[in-house]
Amino acid sequence: MTFDKNFEEQWLDKLKNNLKKIGKAELFNELTKNKEEQSLLKWTDNLMKTLKVNLTQNEINEVMTGCACITPKDHLVNVRHEYAKTQDLKKVHTMLQKTFEKLIRQYKNLDDEQMKFLRESVWGMAGKLKGNTIYATKIPKEFHKYFQTTDVQKKKYYYCHCPRIRELFLHNEKPVDVNYCYCGAGFYKDIWEYILQREVKVKIIESLMMGDELCKIEINI
């Protein structure tokens, strides 16, 4: 499996710090003792099994969401200021959707039809607001390749965002425990905690790791 070693080092640092925060630093030391002797997938599978045995579900969520890749905040400043001024969740959700559309069109090189599809499918950063809950569906990491193939395994690979484990889909290997996906859920948790300036809870409701076709996160405001 090919992956960015710098990314792996940074990810491990976050894992270490998160375990330290909940008083479980010894788990990191135990887990990494023989890490180089295992494949990345095998080690990650063992990581999740170890966390399930030694941590509560809330602790697993805290540790894994803290490992997330996070978005730069410069494009969220206005959204945050608007919420601080108005406390209007619906308004800032609309602002976030517009921000997402502007960013993703350029980042993924999407045309009008593709943008229309994202809008109608409610895929992307802002998600769908229902009361005080947001349902966010991830878009494919490799958007164009995802829609160009009919191969089921390749579609999963092109959809998954995680550089650490996504290759398991190419080889039809056993998925890791779905709790691993709280790392991806942390992306949304970080966004909404920045905007609202308070803690929010996230929950995995659909995931490739559970055999679903998409990954969907519930964000409880």
C-alpha cells in the first residue's frame, strides 16, 4: 500500500495526543511497539479492536474525531461572525452551502450539471439541515473517476477520502471497524464547532465500512 509517510506521522501524532488527553497514553505506546512489522491495514484493524476493548464509545469518538483532516478556516470566518451576530442556524447553513459550492466547483473542476447533481443529492460540506440536526453526505474524493467507472470496488476506492485505508477496497479486503470513520466525521465536527463556538456531537449513520454505498454523518447541534 502506498501512502504519504508525512501524513502518517502527523496522523499518529494526533492519535497520540488524543489518547493522552483521556489518560490512555500507554495504549499508544503499546500499539506502536511493533507497528513497522505489520501492514498498515492490519495495524489499523488492531488499533480499532484495542480501542473497543479499552475505551468507552464516547472516548473512541473523541479520540478518532480528533484525528480528522480539517478544513482551513479563512473561508468560514464570515459564517462564524454571522452566527455570533444572529444566532440564525438556517441562515448560516445557507451561507455554508454557498461557500461549499464556490470552493468545490473550482477544487474538483465541476460543471453546471455536476453542481446541480450535488445540490439535488445534498452531498457535501453543508449537508441537509433538519431542525437542529445536519445530515452531511461526503462527496467522492476522486469525483470524475467515481462516475466514470462501473466497477463496484473501484467506485468505493474513488469515493473514500482516507489515504490510510482506502486501498482495501481495491483488493476487496475486510473493512476495518466503522468506528474508524469517526476520523472522517471529525471533519464536520470541527467545522460546526468553529462556526458555533461550542461542542457538537457527530454520529456515523452510513459508511462504506458497513457495506453502504455512501458515507453519511449526523451532526447534532
